[in-house]
Amino acid sequence: MPQSTTLVLMRRATLACLLLFLPVTALFYWKILLTSQFSLLTESEGVNQGYSWMQLEITSIRHGSVPVWDPYTLAGHSFVGETQTGAFDPLHLPLALIPFNRAAVLSPLTYNVWFAIMHVLAACFMFALVRKFELSRFSAFIAGICFSLGGFVARVGWPDMLDSAIWLPLVFLFFLRALRTASARRAILNACIGGLMLGMSVLGGRIHVVLMDALVIVSAGIFYACSGPETSSESSTRRSTRFRAAMVVAVLGLTGVAAGAVQLFPSIEYSPMAYRFIGAPGALAGNQKIPYADLSGQFLPQGIALLVAPFAFDGNAGEGEANNPYIGVFPLLAAVIGIRRYWRNFWVRYLAGLAVAAFLFSIGSYSLLHGALYAIVPELWNLREASRIVYIEDFALVILAAHGVDALVKEGVRAGWTGLNRVLLGIVIACGAALFVPAVFAKPDINPWNVLSMLLIFASYGLYRYLENGNRGGGVLAIMVALILFDLSSWNWITPNRMEAAKNRGDYLDRAMSARGAAQFLKSQASPFRVQIQGAIVPNIGDLFEVPIVNLAGGATIPIDYARMMGHTDLLNVRYVLTPATEQRAGAIYQDKDWKVYENLSGYPRAWTVHETIIEPSALRALALLGTPGFDGHRTAFIDVPVALEPLSAGAQETARVSSTSLARMELEVEAQSRGLLVLSENYYPGWRATVDGQPAPIYRVDSALRGVVVPRGHSRVVLRYAPASIYWGGLLTMLAFLGTLVAALLQTTQAKQRD
């Protein structure tokens, strides 16, 4: 057969495998894709953060902009400063092309389809990496299923964490290509492409995942430098090996920082100005190292049992957001086989060590490794929960499982060995006894989930023995896929039943949608204004329906200045109060079966002018003085530096009218009888620029946390826009990283064709 024909057939086979991930993923997520009875959007954080943030982002994109500032929650705050918004993630762009539903928001089905597509991409990326290890397409297909539908990636319900987690296989793929290529120029190019993939993880929005990606690449580079090349032909000297490893890691890391700079720079700027929700409330700024005692989310030492039985110890084997490393019984067996049969492979040894180290780290304070890395690795404390490291453990085990599957399906090769067969037989006999004794004596009781784990052990052992007996046809391979899918789907618990959630008043999306009528009423009122929501459940109607609120309805952090102002919400232009319909107060101006709206007559306007100031350099002291009896913020303002103002004549009338607003821009028309200070009920934050009648004007910190601009006598047009240098410089670096790498790749491709 001609070589060109063979190449075409190979490419078709690869494409068929990749396309097969689509129906497999759809089958796995049938609950959220084919019915309306289950949903990812029932719990608070998923609705108020990920879903609502995505709604704001899509709305902004449709209007031709990126939501760098969120004017709808927390009385206005940096949208891109908090990385979890994923504001710059290009994978969100296609969602802007899909129409909203009848409630004028992103359809939950669209959200679920997008979620499934991210898992398809994760499977495809792992497939590509495993093929780089020169394993079979079938082995790569199994690895794709296990990485995407098992372990950390399958159990992540937050879109930002999922967006970030899918890129590690591609980062590692181009890292390997950079190490293996003979040409230094090609090595640099591949390292740059790997850096772009790391940058995509940054843009996804979850810095915890990026830190773990960096751990993998740095540890792999050190292992490569210390242990030598994979084969003697890859490098002639130890020095060149070390230089290549150091160069690749450095180029990949620097490119990754540059590619994600448009997100990283605003986050670095925001971090010291925000509180994180960990430790003592309001006690820790975002850039402060988390005390070791405040770190949480670790496995108990018995957590290793979760690799075989996800409900071991009645599920009390650990804690945290992603506390289960389970990739399936048969894939775990395959990983053990892969380690034994391919131990001479350089990267198999590395991956085996990585999996062990990840588990030791995951048990947190029980492990010396966790404490040592906390002390010496910069920024690793940002990982917060030790159990999140199962992401790395799963990554390593999945690739090892692919090696084991490759050994199992090879013709004429026995993958097992005597010791393994005896151990497996002993485990099967022990599981059989554990089932037989309760069945005969009716005690002790066994949790049904643990029974399922034992049955899966039986099935996996039977399949293994069947393969070892030389049965390697298409039918047995299909059985392997079916067994793994059945196994993984049995433990897929991230899609709650909506009806059960509704019974427990835990369906937060329904609660948010119930406020749509109240939101429409509020939007019909003369603006600008803000709303304060009262009640145990606070829906994020700000980002969902574009109703400005002062609540922390959706946020992983809170600006320090805003936290100070929470006791002075009148100053934040709160004109309306939204309460549950059970509120007994009279005087509601709007009411439906779920909500009531009351008017707050003491709320300040969005902007007003004062002619008296009190110099108070300390923001905390100014905040304390705001509550002084007799203080009138309509007439006097606290300011941290002196400004020259003119007194107001008795009886003189002044106006400050907001003429237009957008996400990151505000225009005002001001009529002042004398030179005064325009005070805006807007959070003071670096990056805002002001002009008065077209001329640049400084913005002052007023009343501890608000903005102020000096205006002259008469009519003035004041324009404020959010244009932080962090985004401009970060955006420039990100653009240069992507365009520079693309141009370099095109040049190398052109030169290679000319040489051919």
C-alpha cells in the first residue's frame, strides 16, 4: 500500500476516534443534555458566580466589549481582577452567537452543552498526548475517556476550573516535543506553543490549576535534567541535557505568563485590595500568604482507598472541592500494569513518581511533603486545598493506564505476571467473602455503593483474565470501553436532581429566575440607583438581569474598600430594597408571589456636589467619622488630601445628573454655583480616569472609599472611564505572545517546505 494512502487511513482512524468522543460524552452526560430533570445549576456558587458571570460576559461581548468592570454587583468592582470570572477566556466567545432564552438569559441547556464540549476537548487533548508516547489509538481513546470523565476533571462543577484544567495534556505534549526535537529553534517554538497552552489555562480563570500545571512542568524538567535523556541519541552530554531542560522550562513558563498577562496583571493589581474568604473573616488580603493552620481541604490518610472505592469509609476519607481521584477500577489496574511493563521508559518512571508525590501532598498536614512544599515553593499556598492536587495524580495515572491498556491489547503479549495475578485473586476472594458473610448472616450491613465497588472489582478482574487468555478482538475492546464508562458514570454525582433540590429549597437557579419580575420592575424606574437584597438567599440579579446591587451575591473575594462601606449603604445610592415576599412590612411598591420591593428614602443619589471637606488621610478613621452624629454627607466630605473649593451661597441650587452609563464608563452633567467637589457613590479603584470638559482631572478618595472629582463653577461635563494600565500592558503582552508564536510557526513551516 502506498505511503500516502497509509497516511490518509491513519488520519481517518485518528479522526474517527476523536469524533467518537462526542457521542460518548453525550451518553455520559445524558442527564443534563437529554432531560430537564437534572442540572448543573442548582447550588449557590454555580448560579451566582459561574453562570451569572458568563451571562455578563456574553452580554458584554454582544455589545462589542470585554467586561473589565462590573457595575452591577458590590456597588461596582473590577470584573477582571478576580480571575475566576474568566473574562478573557476565548472559549466563551461562541456562546455569544447563541440566542438567549425567553427569560433573556443564557439557556441552561446551552450552558450544559458547553460544559459537555469542554469535556470533549479534554478527551481530545489527552488523546493527542498519549499518541505522543507512541501508544495505540485505542489506548489513547481510553486515556481520553478516563481524563475527561473521571477524576478531577469530571468532578469539577465550576466553569473556570474546568476551562483551566483541560489544557495540561497539551502543555505537556509540547513540552515533550521541545525536549525531543534536535533543532534548538524547533525546541523553542514548541516550548512557546506549550506556553500558549499554559496561557489558555490562565485565561480560563482558575489560578490553582495553573499552579499545578507549573508544578508538573518544573518537576518534569528537573527530572529530565537529573536523570538524563530518554535515549542516548537525544543528547550527547549531560550539560546539553540540562541546558535543554532549563531552556524549555524557562521559555514555556515565560510564554505562559505573557500569554496570560491580560488576566494576570489585573489580578496582581486587585489582589492586595481584596479579602479572600479563608481564615478569619475579613482578616486576610488576597496577596498575603495563607497561614498553614488555615489551609483546609485535605485527604485523610485512608483517602488512598478512594482510588478503588469512591465511597470508602462512608465517604469520610477527605474534604475539599474536588476530593476524589477515582479514574475507575480497570484503568487503575491498567496503570499498575503500565508501570511494571514500561518501567524502563523514562517518562513512565517520572509519572509513577508524580502520582505518588501527588498523593502524599494530598493528605496535607499528615505529610512532610505538603509542609515542605508550602514553605519553599513560591505562591503554592494559593492552591489552598491539598486535595486539589488529585488533578496531577489523575493526569499521571491516566497516562500510565494508557500504557497498561497498550500492553493488555498487544497480540502475543501477556501483560500480567504471577505476583499480580495472585494479589488480584486474593482481592477478589476477599471481596467475595465481604459480600457472602452479610448475605448469609444479615450482618454487618454494607453500604450499597461499596457493594457496587466490589462488583466492579469482579468485572475488572474478569475482563483482565479474559484479555490475558488471548482474547483481544473488537468485541472485548468494546466491553472494556463499556465497563469503564459504566464505572465512571456510576460515580458522577455533580448533576443534582432539580426536583430534589426544589423540595429542599436548594434550586438557586429557580430562585434567581423568580426575581425576574422584580428585576423588570426595578429596571423600569428612573436610574441610576442601586438595590439592596435582604434574605437568606441572595440571587445575583446584578449580573443576570443588569440591576445594580450592593450585595455580595456572586464573588469569591470582596474589595477591602467595599467591605468597609457595607455599614453605610445609603452612601452607595441604595434607593430600593428587595426582600422575600414573606416580609411583613407594609409599604411595598412592588409585590409578586416571591419578592417585594420597598423604596429607601434615605439613600444618596449617584452623584452630588459638596463645598466643605475635612482632611483625613486615614481611610479607616474617615470611615469611623461617617457615623458621627450630625454629620451630613450631602454637604461635607472626608478627603485624604487638601483641595481648593469655594463656599456655596445660601439657598443656591446645584445638580449632578448622570447622562449615560456603560460597563466601564460614566458621563455626568454638573451645574455648580461655585467650585466644588463632585462625589460619586462609586467605589474608589485604581485605573479610573476622569476628564472635566475634556481636560484630565484627578480622582480623589472621598468618604473612605468613594470617588471625587473637583468641578468648576457653572456647567461641566464630567466623563469617567475605566482604563487601567494593567489591562493595556497585559493585553499587549498577550497579543505579542500569541501573534509572535504564530508568526514563528508559519516561518518555520515555510522554511521546512522550501528545504523539502
